[in-house]
Amino acid sequence: MEREGLADNEWRTGWRVVAASMAGFMLASFYSYTFGAFIGPIEQEFGWSRAQISIGLSVITLSAAILTPILGWVIDRIGPRRVAIPGAIGFALTYGLLGLTTDNIWTWWGIWLLLSFSIVGIKPLVWSTAVASTFERNRGLALAIAMCGSGLASAFGPSLSTWAIDQFGWRGAYLFLALAIGGLVTPVVWFWLHSGADLAKRATPADGAPQAVRSLYGLGAKEAMLSWKFVRLALAAFVFTIAAIGISLNIMPILVSFEFGRTEAAAIAGVAGISSIVGRLATGSLLDRFNPNIVAGIVVLVPVASCLLLISAPGNTTIAILAVAVIGASLGSEVDVMAFMCARHFGTIAYGMTFGVVSGLWAFATGLGPTIANRIYDVTGGYELALELAIPLFVLTSLLLLTLGKPPEFANLQPEQTA
């Protein structure tokens, strides 16, 4: 009964944090899931290769790889709120500048570099820290619900960006999307993002802070990051992201290469967003109830089926929808899994730093994956080889997660958190 009471109290005090973080996750992933819709029009106007265009995304993810661990250090000291609000406003102000790109490709890369400094403030680390520090009993499900924001971006981003491009041209579409998504998310974050990590900087138990965050617990950053367990988790995130993001962010170009029309490809790509929501909620619930290592190890194997389906039946609409739905479900779960595992195995007292380093590698892989996939397209004229090479990477990820072992017994874990 005590455990159930603590869990209920988490939701009573923390649902606004989950809602604000969901909006934040949507904002953080929106530029990624709309990227594929712009590749064709930009390639047609300037004649740049797809690999060259993808370097723009690589610039922003490489910057995030460098800045995210620093961001984690900052979050551990001032809390997610003071990072998220300027990050959301900065994104809304700078994303539309991509429409000012000239025929000099350095302007394209330069604007992405400028954008990277605002996007780092809305990266998943910010929102996952807010949720992980507010929930303990229902952390898996709470993270899953918050991360459904990425699913919403994946579901509606391709079609919305395609519509905006048709209506305003690709230049006007960037401005429209920046104003629309920034205007929607910023007020939600402003009013509702008061997380456990923020409250812990100034609150005592008598102030009514959520029960699960009255004392942050776990390993220090140095102790956690020097462990082999951390190396395995970080490597798993890196390897999986190269393979999965290389496919998912290029799902529209992949489908177009299989002779689907752009509108049809955008509609099929949107299926991934819907399935990612289902995958996240299911995985979050399973992580709270069963051995997380086994759950995670199975989840990251699921995209193998997508790769095999796309390779075996190119151009088949039914198969394409099924393949996109499957990879969407798994990709939707992967962020949840890694965020959950960091809190489970290393605690929350230095969560910003530990998950920050994982997120930095993640960001590097996010830029590297699509660039590799598009380079393969430039050389071979198709994405089949990229799909084939992704399969062993998914298998390796599964093995790394299955061998993580049990979490340590934290000496500074409070009695009420183990009830």
C-alpha cells in the first residue's frame, strides 16, 4: 500500500512535468523528422549531393556531441528549467534562418552550426532529467509518455513539412515551421516545467517537493563513467543510433528510392511516429515490471525485421507500412531504454553528467548515421546496402544491453525509495 501511495503521489505532483517534457521532446526531434522532406527540394535547386546536404545535420549533431556533456554538468547545478526555456525560445528564433540558405553550401552548413547552440538547450537530456528526477516508482512509464513527443514529431513532421513546402516553398516552410512549433511549445514549458531536479535546488521535504526527489541518490559522475557498465551502455546507444537513425531520418528518401511518390512516402513515414508512441508506452510499462536488461535487449533487435522487409519487397506499400511501423516502435523505445538504464544503474545525483555523455555520443551518431546512409546512396544509387549493414549493429546492441547485469545497491538511497 505504501508503494502504491508513493506512485500515486508521483503522478499527482508530476504530470505537468511529463506534459511539458512531452512538448519538449517534440521540439527537440522536430528538425530531425522534417529533415528528409527538405532533401529533395534542396538537391533539386542547388545540385548538391545528399551526403553534402546531410552534413548540415552532422554539424548540429557533432556540436551537440561536444556540448551535451557540458550541458549535463550545467543541468546538475541549475536544473532543467533554466536551460529549457532559453533553448526553446532560441530554437524558434533560429530554425527559420535555414530558409536564407544561398547557393554557397557554406551558408547551409553555417546556419546549422548557429542552430546547434540553441538546439543543445532542448536536447533529450534536458527533458529526461526533468522526468527522471521527478519519478522513481513509475519512471519507465513517465519517461515513455514524455518521449511520445518525439513520436508526435515523427508522425506529423514529414507530412506537415511536405505540405508547408508545397504551400510556401522550402524556404518559407522553414520559417512557418519555426514559428508554429516554437509558439506551441514555449508557453507549455514556461508554465509547467518545474521538475524534481529544479525543486531539489531550493526545496526541503516540508515544501511539498515530490517524495521521490527529496534526496537525489546514486553514484558520482566520475565513479559511474569509469565503470565498464557505463562503457557498455554508451557503446550500445552509439551503435544502435548509427543504424536506426541512419534509416529512420532517411525513411522518406529510402521510400522514394523504392519508387514511392513523395506524398505517399511522407504518409508512410508518418506511420513510424504513431507506432513509436505505442512502442514507447509498452516498453515503459515493461521496464517498470520486468528485468530491464532483457526488455531492452529484445527491443533493439526489432528493427532487424524492418530491414529485411524493406530489402525483400521494395515498392510494396503494405510491406513498407509494416516495416516503417516496426522500426518506429523500436526507435521510439530506444531513448526511453537508455534514459531509464542510466538512472537505474547510476542513480540521479549526477544524472545530467552520466546521461549527458551518453547523449553526446548519441548526438554524434545521429549525425554520422544519416551521412553514412546517404554516402552509400551516392556511391551505389540505393539504400539497400545501408539496410544490410544495419542488421549486425542491432545484434551487437542487444548483446551489450543483455550483459549489463544488476544495478548496484546505492548507499544513499532513502528508505522510502526502497519500500
